Amino acid sequence: MAEMRAPDTILSSEPAARYSRLQVALVLFALATGGFAIGTGEFAIMGLLPDVAKTFVISTPVAGYVISAYALGVVVGAPLIAIMAAKMARRQLLLMLMGCFAVTNILSAIAPDFTSFTLLRFLSGLPHGAYFGVGALVAASMVPIHYRVRAVGYVMLGLTVATLAGTPIMAFFGQLLSWEVMFWAVGLIAALTVTLIWIYLPQDKVIEGASIARELGAFTRPQVWLTLALCATGFGGMFAIFSYIASTVTEVTMLSTGMVSVVLVIFGVGMNVGNLIGSKLADSFLMGTIFSMMVMNTVVMAAFGYGAGNMWVLFATVFLVGCGFAAGPAVQTRLMDVAADGQTLAAASMHSAFNVANALGAWLGGLVITWGYGYAATGYVGAALSVVGLGVFGVSVWLEKKHPSVRLTQPLPSPAE
């Protein structure tokens, strides 16, 4: 895969030299803390829907609208905020985004009715994509170029740790005490993130020449659209399987309800392992890592569809499906590369594409179940989506070879500039 290297990035290793390892570590910790808050707030509510329904005297399916409201907020907020904040310093923007996330989650805990609660979940989703996108840009600008994917991976580590620890812990205490406790906790963690960013992230200036037109210019680049399409299809399989994993465990593998939590932990461990190892590999072989993960996902998800009735096959494939998240930091970095000087909008938009993957995977998975193919068939849906992702990847590589990217030598200003 040596021939499939990423185009030259506009990130520069020169500004990174002014930061000590401790300074970088503290900034990455601050950004990852925000990722942990966002991930916990997004996923923990899924285990608390019956409690929410009881509080507002509605059915559980109706309570599920708050999940859709949050996802809609992510899809709308990521590009909208990135465009509106084109002339804002990144430190200021991160503080604003996480401050809004803290406030909307605390208000969610005291919402007087279901309508206001749903609206607040939509508002909570607005900062999601922009935070991860801007956080990835800041992290990558503070380290030498050959460590940039790892830096992006450390920001995303907050999200993957949330799936492993934050979500089950908050769901447990939410069920034990009240679902409102989860939102109070997430709001306070977000407030802690604001404090950490304020203390540790250096002041920066608005990037010279920044404008709405320049950000929108990213979407005139075919490679940006192809990378977003790769995200929307390539990650869709994970959600096709994950959305129905509880029913797969109990109705296909015939395990007890209590084993659902075990399987979710296995998935969370896989995500964290994939995130860490994949980030390291992608620093040396960015495109090769993306390609390899897409191929692995295709094989593993097909194996899930074929063998989910066996407990050990289920455990192994769920772990490896989680490991497939290794492509996440690589795709985020690829998007930053191909966006040139419209990086903020493009980087934030990845999380809109990620939520499109969520909706697409869950919809197609539900469709094959409705058609009578069973819950294990979601694995075949995932494999098919991975094949589509590979096709998009192939078009991207072919187009890049046919029309090589212009070399970009302008360094991206680091936070201290």
C-alpha cells in the first residue's frame, strides 16, 4: 500500500517544536475530556429511554425521538457552526461550543416537558461535530506531522472511552437514581472541559484570510465529497450491527439479557484498541490504514452474519467490528488533507457524515429484519456497506492518481500564533 500515500498536508511540524510534551498532553487531555462528555451524553440516553418515557408519560418509541433530535442537531450544527465561526479564533470557538454543550445538558436535566426536552437535545447536538472537527485541527497543529493522526486519535479517545466506561456507568446510575442525573453529570464534565481548555490551550489568532467563502471552497473539491461519502457508507455497517445488537444477543445467540452488557463492553474495548493502534499505523500509512480497515470490516461483518449464533464467533466479531473504528482518525485526517484551506468546515462535516452513517446503517439493518432475514443479517448489510465504502475509496485513489493534488506548503497556524 506504499503507493497510496496521502497528499501533502498543509499542517507543518515547525510550529509544534515550541510545545513541550507536557503542554501537548494537557491540551489533548482537555480536548478528550470534552469528547468523553459528548460521547456519554449521546449514547447513555439509549439505556434510559424507558425512564424518560415514564417521567413524561409517553411510550418508549416516542421517547426515542430525542435520539433522532440529537442526531439532527449534529448533522445541522457541524457545517452551520463551522461556516458562521469562520472568522473566530479556534480557542474561543472551542470554549463557546463546550460551554453551550454544558448549558444545554444541564437544562435537559430540568426540562419541564417532553417538547422542551426534545428541543434541548437538538440544541445539545449542534456543537458536537464542530467541537470534534476543530479539536482535531488544533491537536494536529500542535504535534510534528508524523504524529498528527495519533493526536487526532487521542481527541477521539474521549468518545471511545465513553462507549466503554461513561455510557454504562451513567446508564447504571441513571437507572438507580434518575435519568436526570446523567445529564447533570455530562453538563458538569463539559463545564470541566471549558475550564481545562481555558487553562491549557494557548491563545490563538484568527487565521489570516479566514472567511466563509474560503471555508465553503472546501466543497468545490471532489476529494472532500468522496471522503465524506466514504465515512457515510464505510461506517454505516458498524451501526447496522450495533443498533440491533441486543436483539441479536438474545434471539440469535440465545444468551441472557445480562450478556448484552458484556457484548457492549467487548465492542467498547475493540473501539479503544482500534482507535489507538489505527492512529499509530495511519501516521505511517494513512491510505493503507483506511483500505485495510474497509477490507477487514467486509470480512468480519460477513462472518458476523454467518456465525452470530455461536457465542464465541459473536464475541470475536463484535470485538473486531469495534476495532474497525481504527479508520476513524485516519478518515478525519484524510479529510483535513484534501480540504486545503477550508479545513474547519470539512473537518466538522465528517461528524455529520458519521451521523448519516448511523441513520443509514440502522435503517438498512431494520429493513432486512423487517423482510424476515433475521437480526444476524445486519452483518451482511454491514459487509455490503463496507464494499460500497471500498468502491468510494477506489474512486478517490483513482482520481488522485489521475489528477494529483497541488502541493500545499502553507503551514497551518498553531494555537500560539
